[in-house]
Amino acid sequence: MTEQTSGAEEGGLVFHPMDQFRVTPLFGDGPVGIFTVTNVTLWMGLTVLCIFLLLVLGTSRRALIPNRIQSIGELAYGFIFKMVEDVSGKDGVKYFPLIMTLFMFIVFSNFLGLLPGAFTTTSHIAVTAVLAMGVFLFVTILGFVKHGFGFLSVFWISSAPLVLRPILAIIEIISYFVRPLSHSIRLAGNMMAGHAVIKVFAAFAAIAVISPFSVIAITAIYALEVLVAFIQAYVFAILTCVYLKDALHPHH
């Protein structure tokens, strides 16, 4: 069985679409530890650098007639500000920097991951889980700071019939504590799936008969992934706004 497998690997079509998500040391080939500088560290650093170049250096002139970089920065600023104001209300505007930071980090991570040879940091649950848990803890603590034990009213649906309220409260509690899990898996799963599919079709591009169809499929999926990269950042940000609204206005 081992000989057949090795023979298939030597003469057949062998590809490993999940290898692109492997975390490896940036220097050397040793084990990955807590303080090891890895490919994840590199691409996270590049993400922060791109955000700095766009929002700090790109808008430093504050020209009345903005250049392209300043226009992109102002467009992103206005887009997220409007979303926070519409979803979370006027009270949520003071937390705009948090939402803006999350959105810009995720959207740049997603777009940089589409570059050839890049590493998509948001495809790892370890990254998205930290972001989602940070949001969860922030809105929960904020809810108790703002309302004390009155924040627990977020689980009590007063508009429902009295007999259904205890059942709905249990469902609300479960759904509340599942938030960080769904928040993180949605982002990581979508980014990982798209890149894995591109890798699979890329492996078939070496076969002359189906190579044209493979190239067309890769182009179509890549275009879709560009859209998904933005949508997933938007979904993460808007869900954060929804959770923030619950913390600021917990009463159903």
C-alpha cells in the first residue's frame, strides 16, 4: 500500500491545498514557539504597515482636493462611520475607532492574502478567535459598566408571551455565548475555503487538456475572492456594531 502511494506521488497528480496555511518560522526550520517570528508575524506586520501608510501618511497633507490615497482613506472613514452610526446609534459613535481598526485590519489582511505567495492571516482561527473574543469581552464588560445587572435584560424578551420568555431566555443565553465562535469561524472558514479552492484548480492547470478551463475557473474564483475579502471584513465589522448596540441598549 505504501509503494502504491509513493508511486502515485511520483507519477500522478499530487497537490496539498492546505499547505498554504501552514505556520512556519521566518528564520530557520526549528519548531514554532510563543516568541517565534513566523510568516504570520510578517504578514500581520505588513498589514499594519499598509494601514499606517493609507490612514496616516496618505492623509497627512489634509488637502482640500485630495489625491487618490487620501480619497481612499476618507472613503473608508466615511463608510465605517456611517455604518457605526446607523447600526449602533449616536451612542456608538464614540466607539468608532474600535470598529474602524477591526475593519481595516481584516480587509487589508484579506486583500494582502490574495497576492501570489502571500499568507492570509485571517484564514487562521487563532487570529480570528482573538479578534472575536476581544469584541465579545469588550461589549460584555461595557454592558455591565453601563447598566450593571440591568444588562441581563438583553436575555429577557419582554415583548414575547410570558410563558415563552424563560425558554427564549435560555436560547438567548446560548446564542450570546456562541457569538465569538460563530464570529471567528465565519471569517476564517470563508477565507480558507476560497484559497483552498483556488489551489485545487491551480493544480489542474498543469494538465494540457483541462488547463484552459482551470485558468478560467481560477480567474472567476479569484474575482469572487476579491469580493469576499471585502464582504467578510464588512460582516465582521457590522456584527460588532450589532453587539455594541446590544451592550448600549440591552432592553428588548
